[in-house]
Amino acid sequence: MQHLPTGGILPTVTHSTPQAQIRAALIGIVLFSQVILAIPAIQPVTEQKLRSPGARAEMRMWHRFLTNTGLSWTEDEFVEHLDTVTTGAHSMRSAAVAPLLPMGRWLGVHQSWGLFAAPTTFPTRLEVEIHEPGGGWRHVYRRLDDDYDEMASVFAYRRVRGLHDSAQHKPGKPLRAFCNWVAAEMFAAHPNANRVSVKMIQLHITLPGEPKDPKQTTRTRVVVQRDEIAP
Amino acid sequence: MISRRWQRWVQIWDLKETGHAMAMIRIAMGLAVVFDYATVGTLGLVPQLYGDASLGGWSGYLGRRTPPAWALLPDALADGWLLWGMLLAAGICITIGFYTRTAFLLFVLLSAQHAQILSPADRGIDTIIRNVFLILACSGAGLVWSVDAKWITGKWAGDNRLLPAWPRHLIVCQLVLIYTLAGISKFGIQWMPWGGHTALYTILQDPAVAFANFDWIENQPWFFFTQVGTAVTMAWEWSSSLLLLVFYFRFSAEQPGKLRAFSNRYRLQYIWASVGVIFHIGIAAMMQLGIFPWAMLATYFCVIHPDDLPAWVTGSAKPASPVPAGRPQTAP
């Protein structure tokens, strides 16, 4: 069987039309601009960023690895250098992509592809609880828990996950609006409930062979009272 | 030398082919988009994701700086149904190839507006879809297997006319950028050999993205498989830039060279794509990322040269000449 290609081979002609030349030039400009936009968007690794347990754990692993390869910096020195290098890289990229950003915003196009760049060992799990008079708090939803799966398909939907998975310690306006909506839905489903709590519980993933860390901390919690929700 | 290289560059972007591969991307990605917007509707999330905060929307943007669509149609777009409906309609038009170019452009502009309104709900795959649709808006993707084809040629499948191949090649460049950058950006030590290749294990323990509870993969041999998966992911993403070389080898198939001959003989682009198909099916089976794996797989049709498709797909014999005058009829 002949496996050689049958099409897509360049012609042997030596001249092209002006239209083809202009098109090739424009495509070259587009490709160049996209490569500029694709420069990895390194975020400055500052002391403040390293307050997150996940980021600190990641930094320590890199420091341990580099120490083993002969680096003589202390952890503080390493953080200082990391801050300098990443802040510089961030500034350079920002300056390079600045002229291209308006077009990117209008068309919603960019080239930042940090897919699972640094998997976190401190992920969060969404939980929803309701409070009923005399009954206390009880779960109605806990991610990946079949016993508490009310509205599971909504919470798992990718666009909704974008709101709660990226939640910061202090909930922003979209997350607050999301929590109010969840509360309204839960109040409708549970007429006796007087409060709804939406929580992001932080877990610690350990590797096989390492001791398990059962500690779970509440990273974000929004409590909504029934009388806060408009009827 | 520069003149010769420029000439080759011009020739690469001047190649022509039938529109079957681009139509495959259009239909597959269109289906993913329609499924996604239909999901929003069935989950009852239209006002929340697309509407104004005063009407129950989750947007933190409206009220701070009004996006252009809202400045033009403030009342009509307030509850989100019109925006969502137009996006769904554009997705359907793209899939069936009805006013295809207009539908591509409309979808990109409206989807970009939504990205501004509620950016946390606009994911990476939404950007990829916009990038690809913007390229396809400049292509003849709507002239094959479409309503437009029926109108223009009298046949649903079109008339096998030759169209510019550069949009497909540009999507190949987009794929290469995505995977190469995704590989370079993976600075987390868990992706590295000295981090134990534990990234995939860690991701599958993250309840936000895991499809199910994967506690059991801490046991062997499953943990080992996750390490192999991590290593293969890195190697595959880092090597994806070689796809450009494979394509260049095809463009220049008449030139000598053992590597070129090897690449063309074994069609390495299809081997690379096969690994990607397995990779994304694995993601679909193990992670809950919505349409991400399926929309990504839709772009894979870009590695297919229409001449490589069997006659039962294209519905006819190969076109007489896939490139302008002067092109050799067949490969050596």
C-alpha cells in the first residue's frame, strides 16, 4: 500500500499572485501576534502569594530539589529571587502583549494555556447545608457524595464550577450572587429551612505512602438567611 | 535565499483543497456548542449566567463598565434570554451550515461579550472555540455538508470545489500553540520526573474536577499508571510543536531526506492525533470538564488532509488538482 501523501504538496511555481503575497504577509503578522500573546503569563510569586499552603508547598518542593542539585540559597533567599524573576517576567510580558489586548477583549481571544499548570494539593470541595429550627445544620450537597446530591448536576456544570472553584477567601460579587441563588433554590425545596450555608472546604491531598492528613478547613463560607432572599 | 523562503511561505498559505476537513471541525465543534448551550437551558441557568444582576444574574461586571452589547441593547439583554438564544441559534446555524460565516462571527462577538460579563464562567475551552470559529469564519467550512452548500451548489455535500487550505493550517498552528504552551506552562514540580510524576494522581483527587471518587488509585498498579499518564502527557505536549515539522515534510514531500520520507510514509500527524484522542477520551472518562474534551477533539479534524479521506466520506473521486497550476498531480 502506498502511504505517501497525495495532496498538500507545495507547487514548483516560482511566482505568486499579489493577493497570495498579501495573504501570506497578513497570516505572518497574525501568527507573530499570537505567539507574543502565547508567552506564558507567569504571575509574580510574592511573599503574599506564598501564604497559600498549596503555593508554599510547591515552592518548598522546588527549593528542596534545587538544594539537592547544589543550590546554596536558603528558603528566604530562594523566595526573594523567585519574586524578582517572576515579577520581571510578568512585567515584560505585560508590556509585550499590551498593544494586542483591546482586540483580544473585543473578540474574546487570547493564547494563555496554563491547563493544570500546577495541580494543587490543597483543593476545595463545595458543600451546601441547610439549617432547620430544632434540627440544626444538615448537608444537602457535598461534591462527589451520593448521599448529599441535591442540585448536583447544576454544581458540576463547568460554567458554575468556574464560580465556586476559583473562590477566594473573601467572596466576590459573582460568588455572593451565586450563593444567594443557591439559597433561594434550597429555601424553595425545603420550606422549613431558615438558613443556607454554602462552603468551600479545603482538603489536603497526600501521596501514596505519606501519612493521611484528615484536617479540613473552611476556606469560604457564605450563610444566607431566609429573610435576606426576596420572595 | 530570502526570496526563495518567502516564496515557499506564500505557497504554503496558497494551497487549496476541498472543504471536508474544515466542515468536520465546523459540525463537531458546532454540536459541542449546541449541547453546551442546551445544557444551560435545561439546567435553568439562563438568567443567572447571562442576565443582569438586578434580575438574578451572577455578573459582577454589569454596573461597573458596560460591555458594548449591553450599551446597545440594555433592556433587551437584561434577563439574558436574548443573548443565550442568539448564541444557541448561532451554534445551530454553524452546525447545519446556514449563513455559516455570519453565524461564526455572531457567535464569536456574543460569546466575547459574555466573557466580559461573567468571566469566571468563561472557561479555556470557550476561548479555544472563539479562536477556531474566528478562523473558520474566513474559510469555506460552510460549503460542504450544509444548507449553504445546498443553496449554492444544489447538493448538501457541495460540489467538491477547491477552497483555500490556509484556515485548516492555521488551526493546526492553534493546536500546536495550545499544547506546546500547556506543556511549557506546567511548572508544577509534580509534572516533573523529580516531582515523582504525581500530577495526574493529584488532579484526580481534586473533588472540583474529578468525575468520581478516585481514592483507590493510591494502590498499585493504578498509581503507577497515573505516573505513566503524567509522563506521557508532558512528552506529548512538549513534542506537539513537531507537528509543524511533520506538516512541512508533507508540503515538501518531493525533496529528499530519510526523516521526511519516514514522516510521510507513516503519516506521523495521525499517530500524534491518535495519542491526543486517547488523552481526551481519558479526560472525558475521569474528569468533569463539560464539553472540553469533545470540543478539543473536534479541532483534531484539522490534521486530516481531505485527500486522505476515503471516497465514501467525500462522496466522489479525488479532485483533479488540489493546488493551482504548476502543482505536481501526485506525490513521488
